[in-house]
Amino acid sequence: MHFLKVSAALVLSLTAFVSAAPTPSVFITAEKDLTALWNGPMYQQYISSTNGTTLGMPRADGGAVNLPWRYYPSLAKETKNTIILTNGRAETVGKFREFIYDLSQNGFNVLTWDHRGQGFAPRLGCQPTTLSDVEDFNEGYVGDMQKIITDNKKSGLIAGHNLLFWGHSMGGGIGVGHMQKFPGTFAAAVLSAPMLEINTDPYPGIVALPIADIIEAFGGPCAAAPGQNPVPGPVQDPNLGGVTTSAIRFTLSRQIYTQFPNALLGGSTARWVSEAISAIQAYVLKAKYTTTPIQLHQAALDTYVNDNGQNVFCKGLKVLGVTVIKPAPKCQLIRHEAAKHEIWAEVDSIRTPYMNTIIAYFRQFSV
């Protein structure tokens, strides 16, 4: 009897100790501190990061594309938890300076790159070169992603690392394609406003794809898609590009395009539209094969991607009570009612809870 009393007391004391254990701190940049950090520690991290190039997947004409990548080691401690970060259409690594800094100071390494045809990666031959283009969404973007991961494992840079994934917009779509083709690569993934259905306004998606195919057939692969201007818009936009409500984050994240205007893209080719729509439709249809644990963040005020594809991917689709598309089995959908497309670059009231959530999620799957 005395033994039972002692054991019970011991269990209670251990439970109290575990309950009182401190939650790991989360360090998140505030807008009021951003300018000083952007030009100081964040810039130093950017220029001191490891950089290199990877030979991407072969082009249709037999040519090759050298993809510039950067690796940012954790600022908190040495770790084997590495986030593979993929950006969206027309973006470049330098735009994500604050976001990468916040991931790094919370104990994660980050490996990221510029996709073929954009940022500081070589263009693919269309004129003008400011048109966004890709020959094959899967072989290009998804194949390049696998090459970068594989090459950096072979080099030893991320050998034996616990890989996590974060993708924004088109990068989220690319990540889904990769997870379906190379299951088991990632311990967990965060999709941020992922491109799983493009806003093709004023045309519905069911019409936009055949229109793009017709334009490509008659105008060639480099013909601009309807409503797509090859001339890039202004770097600094009073409407903040419709992607965020944070003026300071929009302004600073676009400085790279002022410094390097050749990194800026305009609209898309009909081929890009056709390739993108075809690929992401297939990814959503095959959602059930995406077995990686996923946290999908949806921006309610998004005008770049539609939320329907995200909903179907995470929740499935029933018609007359019959399931016609099964969802990704481990997908959690989180909706941000006040957020625009770039949730990761929103005002503090939106971004801080978002950052807390994704960092806590990544820590669940860390080693």
C-alpha cells in the first residue's frame, strides 16, 4: 500500500514537471523592426549564405539550365532540420529575406533556389525575355526540385538531414507534384496559398485551358496568354500588388527588383498557362496519393489563386453524395480571413499567428 502511494505521488510530480516544462521560444520579426534588420542582420545572412548552381533537367532542345540555389544554416543552433523552400511564379530568393531569417532564427536550415526561367535563373528563349514560360511543368519545375535536393545530398550539404517543405503559390503546387512523385522525401509540409487552381478571370478555368492551347497552337509556345502583358508592372505599387496589406514588407521585399531589374518578369506565355493548369488539375485529382502530413494555409482575400482547388485537395469532392475525389489523407486546412496572397508577408496581426503556427508545426516533425 505504501509503495502504491509513493508511486502515485511520483507520477503526479513527474506530470507536474512535464506540464511546467517551458515551450520553446518563437522569434518573429515585427514590422517596426524590419527596416533595420533588413539592412543589417538579414542582409548579412543573405550574403554569407552558401550558394551554388545545379544543372537542371534537360530542355526539350537538349540544352541545360543552371539553377542558382542558396543554403542558409540555422542561426539558433546546428541542426539537421532543413526546410526546402520553393517560391512562386516570377519570384526570386532575395524577396524572402525576412521569412528565411525568421525560419533560421527559430532553428531551421533553409535550402531554396530560383526556378528555371525566372529570378536569376536563365531564361528559356522566349522573346521578350520578361515572359514567364516553362516547357514542361513536371519535368521542369518538379524535376529541377528533385535534382537540387539529390545533388545537395550527394555533396554532403544536406546529407542525412530531416527534410521539411514550405511552398508559396506556384511553389506550393510544385511541392505537391514532388510529394506525389517522390513520396517520403519530407517529414511534413506547409503549403502557403498554394497554386492548386489558378484565378483565370475573366475566363473560367474550364475555358482558359483550351484557349491557351489554341493560342499556343497558332501563335507558337512563346505567344502571350490572353490578358498577359510581357512588360513587368511597376516594382513599387500603391496597391501593394494586391498581395499583402503590409506596405513595409511589400516595399522591402521588392527592393531586389529595383537593384536587379533583369530579375523581374511580366505576364505568362500561353504554354506556361497550359502547362500549369494541366499539372495542378492532375495534382488535385491525385490528392489521395499525397501522403505527407500537410498544413495548408488559405488566404481568404486571395486574387491570384482560387480556394476551390485547395478545398478539394484537403477535403475531397463529393457529387450527389458520392466521393469523386479523395483528399490528401493528412491535410489540415487553415483559413486566414483577413489575408491576401502573401500570408508570409502580411501585417503583423496576420503574419505573427501564421508564423507561430507553421513553426510549431515544423517543430512537431523535427529531430
